[in-house]
Amino acid sequence: MRNMDSAAAFPTVPVEIGLGGAAAYFLPSVTGAQSLSCVVQSEDGRVFVIDGGWGGDAPLIEEFIAGLLPDRPAVTLWFITHAHMDHIGALVEVMRRGRLAVQAVCHALHPPELWEAWDKRTDMAVYSALYRGFSEQDVQRLQPREGDVFRFGTLAFEVLRMPDPSITTNFGNNSSVVYRMTAGGKSILFLGDLGEEGGDALMRAAGDRLRSDAVVMAHHGQNGVKESFYQAVSPRVAFWPAPEWLWNNDWPQLRTRETRAWMSALGTDNYVTKDGILAIR
């Protein structure tokens, strides 16, 4: 039986978009559930993570980063989009285990009283464990502002959107911070689980600045932003952090088929984590 906590359990899907000397890796969840876990390595070797997935995904992230940095595995900066378990669980577990150094975390999480009032899906015990981990592991916390750009040599992460607490519809997903990564002159837009309301607000604010070479599909590729949002982004490539059951629209309440039709109309090349580790260069 294969060890699903190991990167060796998953095939690698190479994707060439022209990131210069940088690379990005989308990891499937070992749980079989939806998740967002992206590991980025800059041209000079530093490692970054966007979200990370469930708590059960922590061993895979640790092993994968140890493979990139065998002498001293560490994460220079860990970016959080929002506080749902399939996005922050791995970071909480990585900090608890203490096997991988996390030097800093970039986040803009609402205070707990707003999550308790508007998003019953948030596990407040995990939310509390996140802040406890920051303290116990002496992790530097960076709280961004819209327009901030974090530069690491030729690699950059731009903050395109901050959470708006006045959007209480679909509160948790619409609390997503939106980041755009740029390397080698190519850009990848990370939407987290952004919903229609947050997407509409970002379109009004950003306009043509949304255009990006690639997009990470909102809410794992279903029931996220509108078709008009993807049209505004006009990506050549779409990355889907989605297991097979979600990609196949196995549950009637899913809207993956609808979103897939949108991206087909745009002519995007689609890469899905159901197929393995997406290795983008």
C-alpha cells in the first residue's frame, strides 16, 4: 500500500508557463477532500506557501519542502487567504509539530467574533490554535494592506484584495485575501474561496488590473466568482485545486460543470490536482 502522506504517492504533472528560475507546486490533499496547497520556490531557493490545506496534509508539505531544501527546510513566508480548515489546517499542524520552520505568516483574518457571528463552518478551536501557534513558535505576523507587494528577488506577491467585513453573504469565502504572484514576467492569480459578491467588488475596484496569465480557480472551481470575473482575468491557464469527485461534479449541488464550460469558452489550458502534483515552471 502506498503512503499517501508521501509525495512519491502522486504523479507529477509538469506545466510550463515561463516563471523564469522560480517554480510553483500545487499539492493534492492526502485526505481526498478539496484543499488549496501551493508551495513556491524563488530563483534564489527560498520557499513560500499559499494556504496549505488540511491538518492531515502537514506531513506531505513537510516532506515536499525538505526535498526542496534538504539542508535547512524552512518557509520564508506563508500566505493565508482565509480561515477555513481546508486552507489553514496544515499551517496549524505544521506549527504544532515543529518540524518545519515557519519564519513569517501573511494574513488578514477577521476577529473571532465576526467569524462566530457570520460563518458557522469555521472551527474556532482551529482558529485559536492558529494564533497559539504564532505565539509558541515565535512566528512573525505580517498584516498586509491592499496594494502591498512582497518582493524576493525576481519573485513578487501582490495583495489585490483585502477582506471586507460588510460583505456578510457567504462571509467566510468572501473573506479571502486575493494575491497575485509574478515571476519571469508571468502572473498567477490566487483567489482563495472568493464568492460572487467579493468577486464583483474586486472587479469594480481593479478593472483591467485583474488580467493575469494564470488563475487558481475560486472555491476549488465551483460556486465561486462569476463567469464575468474569469472573463476579466482572461487567463491562458487555469489551475484547479480539486479532487476527482469535485472535478467530475459527483454531487448534484456542485457547479463544477458550469465553471468548466466557462473556462472552455475562454480557451484555457486546465490543470487539476486530481491528476497529481502540478509542477509549474
